[in-house]
Amino acid sequence: MTTARTMTLNMGPQHPSTHGVLRLVLELDGEMVVRCEPHIGYLHTGIEKGLESKRYQQGIPLTDRLDYLAPLSNNLVYVLAIEKALGIEVPERAQTIRVLMTELTRIKSHLVWLGTHAMDIGAMSVFLYCFRERERILDMYEAVSGQRMMSTYFRVGGLLADLPAGFEAQVQAFLADFPSRLAEYEALLTQNPLWRQRTVGIGTIRASDAIALGVSGPALRACGVAYDVRRANPYCGYERYQFDVPIGRVGDVYERYTVRIAEMRQSHRIALQALQRLTPGPINVVDPKLIPPPKKLLKTSMEALIHHFKLYCEGFNVPAGEVYQAIESPKGELGVYLVSDGTNRPHRVHYRAPSFVNLQALPRMAEGRLVADVIAVIGSLDIVLGEIDR
């Protein structure tokens, strides 16, 4: 009579100075995963508590560092929550620019995911293709804000600045090329037999289990659930845009790939509509308590100088109360729960981070699979540890 024996293996963390550190405790029966237990907390940044110690406008740069692959999504949900608490709505042009920039951000984030996910599985060249297009979007970030990654472009009440001259042509040129670039990625992967062997039928999860675990974003839509915050609870005027919500059927690694490819096509479609909707107009609300005066007035108007000084030294107060605001980030439902005590700093800020919630589904997807499949499953979830360990 033989006794079944298992082995416990640590997968990671590699080094605490890396940009994202995840440790998995795997119980193995040979190469089969019997149990998978994620351990987090190696990258704790304290961003939520940091936001509570800063004035509302001061906190926006901190939000960039959560999901550092989609910083404008983090900016957007934070400023929308504050605007909801203030009871204000930004002008039409600002809303359109927010939609345009966050859809470009979705494409940029999915490109990093696709390139790194393919490289994890062994398709090395896809990484270089994806980063070619990502660089063009980073150039757009730099054009509007002066910063290629942590752009902090959105502000409470509107935007940091209007679009620079030539920006619309820059976006138009990118959007004209992008469909053919997507076709290149798919030519390399979609029908590739090695890619399909590593992804089809791997890491499946039922829709009912995904919903019970709170999974959102492409990981949920790959199970056949057409839930998208842009449709369910529109913000920034998304109800006026035409787009589809791509879904899968079985919720495996392969369909999480196909859903994201389809989402990039839909983001391309939305971005084209946003360009067409751009009309001249203000980019900020008309409220001297929220928006600084034009710089040209600071040398000629004492009132403008005092206004500028008080705004940046004291900030603005938000009425006491609590709000919850959610958006559809590249990873899923990104929400902010904001509590105000009536002062110029939030009393409580809590992020509903999709990476943190989606990671709960990893054991359900990985257990019963080979160790090699765990890498493919983690990649298909597209987690960012800055968003998990916040």
C-alpha cells in the first residue's frame, strides 16, 4: 500500500525591489497543483492613507502609482468621486478628452499585458511589436502633460491643460495604423498551434464562480458575462458612444486573450468617435474655488495672485458625506469610496481595485492544472501589484 505524498513549493517572490512581487504557495502532487495560495503585501505603498493626509488636488499624483500601466484611469475615478461629492459636472470638451485619453490608456495597458503575457508563455517577438505601439501612446501622454507615464493630466473640475496643437492629428495617425497592427498580433498568436496548446482549456472558471468571487473586467467577460461599467453605470457621457462589449464562453486563458484583443478594437472605435465629438469650448468648470486663474493675470491682478495662493496652499473643502464612484479600467471595475468630513482633506479613501479582487480567482483557475499552466493563468488575469498592495 502506498501513501500519497505532496510537496509544498514557493513560487516567488523574486526580489522585494522588483516592481511587482507576488508569492504563491503551491502544494504539488508531482507537477499537478493540488492547492494554490496567493500571498500579497510585499509592495505595500500606503497610497490610500497617503491620500487621506493630502488635500484633494494634492492626492491626484498618488493615484497614478496604483495601476501604473493605466494611470489616467486611476486619475479619472478619483476626480469623478470628488466631483460627485461636490455636485459638479465638467464641460463637454473636458468629458470628451477624458474619454479619448482613457481609451488610449486602455489600449496601452492591454498592449503591455499582451506583450508580457506572450513572453511569459514563450512568444518573444510579440513583446517588441506591442511596445512599438505603446511608445506612440506614451508620446501622446508626454504631449498633453509633459510626462510619459505618471501623467496626472486630469484635475478636479476638468483638465490640467487643453490639447496641444497637432495632437488630434497625432491621435488620428495612430488610429489609422492601429487596426493593421492588431492584425499582426493576431497573425502571430490567434491560430498558432503552440499558443493554443498553452491557452485553450487552461485556467477555466464558470461564470457563477467568477461572479461569486467579484471578478470583473475581461476575466469576467471571458466567462460570457457582458458586464461593463461604461454600459451599466455610464460616466463621462459613455452612453452617447457606440461600442460593443466583447464576451467569451468558457472563461479560459485563450478567451481572456481574445476578449482583450476585441476590446482594443472597441477602444479604437470609441477613440475615433471622441475625436469626431471634439468641439471648441472650456476644459474646466467656472469655479474660482476649484480652478486657478489664468497665469497671465498673476502679474497684473492682486486678486488673481491671492486666489492662486489660497487655492494651492489651502485647497478647497468638500461637503461632508460619502460617495462611491466606479469606472471600467483595463483590469475591471475600479471604484473609489470617498468619505468627506467637510474639510480640505478626505477623511477616508478606499479603492476597489480589480487586480486585488480578481486575484482571488487564481486558486480556482490553477488548482488541478500543471505548474507550467500557473504562469499562463497569472498572466491572463493581468494583475498589477501596485493596485493590490496599496
